[in-house]
Amino acid sequence: MAFLQKLVFLLTLLSCLVGLGSAAPLRARPRDPPPPAITPVPLRLTAQQDSFNFDLSTTLVLPTSTMQPLQTVPPHCAMYNSLQSECPTSFEAVNVTYDDCGDAWTVCRCSTANMTMDTAVERLGRIPVGLRRYVATVVVAPDTQTHAYTLTSGDIHMFGDTQVDSWVHEAGHAYDWATGSPLSGTPEWQKAIDSDTCVPDTYSATSAGEDFAQMTVMKVYSLIHENSLPEGWSLDCMSHQMDYMNGLPVFNKAELFGNTCAIAGSDPSSRHSTPPPVTPTRVQPDFPAQVQPNSPLKSGLAAVEDKGEKTPTNKDSAALSTYITDVKSVLFAGGAVLGWLMW
Ligand SMILES: [Zn+2]
């Protein structure tokens, strides 16, 4: 076979592979891809800062926890264990029980992950229980860059050494999507965005969903800092977004930090809701405001009604199809290259 013909064949093959690759919306991008069912539409609002520069790890309280190793890695973790997927080596899996909930969280850690199992369990534990209860399984995987994503099932995938604000951000996605119909897709959230002129940071402007998750981090910060924002942020240009956050039931401070995942009268889409055997008496401390906002933030009690009914979802289907697409791509590429070599 002439060299030129082989070259044309190889170029055609490569162009096919590029096309296949673009069909995988959940693959790693800087920081985290959007939830799968919505095409991200960038927001035309000014970012107040480039990124978040504050640390929640020393301010959010840490519940005590116990770990129980699992003999078998759950299928929805094991499916990411391959050379071409998130964990090229092997997973270890544990069930983690925190003292504020009777239900355990499953954490699957790849053996080459940057975070140790202890670190992952600590950072998951620092997510306030009122938000953490929406998080399903956590996958901890290696990467030289930190990023993460959340599936509509509530499963969170963490890469690299992700800090506590990122864990709260991903929990915000899990809460956003808990009913299968995202809050960030509602006309009310869009109206709040349209009524403001800024978002917290550059990443918030990626989409309405990312803005929701970043505002979740902002709201948690404000609740433990006397309803203030971090230094360098102003409420004025994003007050409608914060007002929307204030109205969400999850940001009721007594329940968000209430030491129990069993919250009476709350929505049934929480994934962990069995009360702990003994409810801890721990108190989330308040920290002084760094700067006082020009106008005080309202404290929020349920302005958004609990629908009381779980909407059917297509949980995990997007991730599964991505995985299958990837496997097909690899098989196709491997077979074609092998055929070319043997030609
Ligand atoms: Zn995100």
C-alpha cells in the first residue's frame, strides 16, 4: 500500500475521532462541566472578581465520622475504573457515617488520587449538613489540575486537590438538581440574573447553573460571617441573586447547620435523611464580618415552596452514555490503528 494512501487513511481516521470526542460533554474541562441536560449559556454580567480567594475550611465545623471499608466497589464508581477513564489504577470504597446523619455516604477513591481518603472525608464533612444531605456518592480521582463535576444523580466527582469551597460549590449543584428540575433553570432565577449587573466571579458567568453554585458558596460564607460578604465583594450589583438564595429553604441557618440530616417538612429529594442516633450539640461558630455590605442581607426562610413530590429524573443516563461513547471511541481507534499497521 502506497504511503500516500496510508496517510490519507490516517488523516480521515483522526478527523472521525475528533468528531466522536466532541460528543462527550462530561469529560474534564477546567474546573467543572455544567450539568448534562442544559446547554450552558454564558451570562452577560460583569464578574466582581477573577475567582474566589477565601477559604471555608477553617470556618465550617467538622463532624466526627467513622469509615467502613466496602469489599466491593459500587458499579457507579467501578465504571470509571479503566485506563481511558477517571481512575486508571483501582478504587477503594468506604461508607462514611458522620455524627449528624444516620445514612452513610459512599466515597470511592482512586489509588492515585491527590487527596487521601481522610482528606476527602474531612472536606465532604465540612459541607454543612443541610446541603451535604443532597450529595450522593463521591468519586475522588487524580489530576494535575483541580476540577470537579456533579451528575444529576447527585454524584460528585473530584479531581486533584479540591478545596472546601469547591466541595460546597458541587453540593450546590446537587441541591440545584435534587428534584431533577433544576432551580437554576427556573424563570425566577433567570429574572434575578436579569435584574442584576454582576456575578461573583468569572466562573459564575459560565452559565446560570454555575452562577447558582457559586452563589451557594457566597451564601454559606455570609451565613457564618454575620451576613456579610468577603472583602472585595459588593452586594449591590448582585442583590437579586442573593435575594433568591435567601428565599431557598436550604439556607435556613438553623437547619443548614442543624446537626441532623433529618429536616422535618423539607423536600423529599434529599438523599440522606435518616436522623442520627444522637443529635450532636455542636454549634457552628459565627465569624466577624470582613466588610459590611452597603445593605444588609436578609436572612432566608422558605419563600420557595416545597412541592412535596419527587420529579422523575434521567439520573446517570448522561454520564453512562458518555462512558459508552468513550469506550466505543477507544475501541474504534485501537482497531483502526491496528488494521492500518497490519496493512
Ligand atoms: Zn460547577
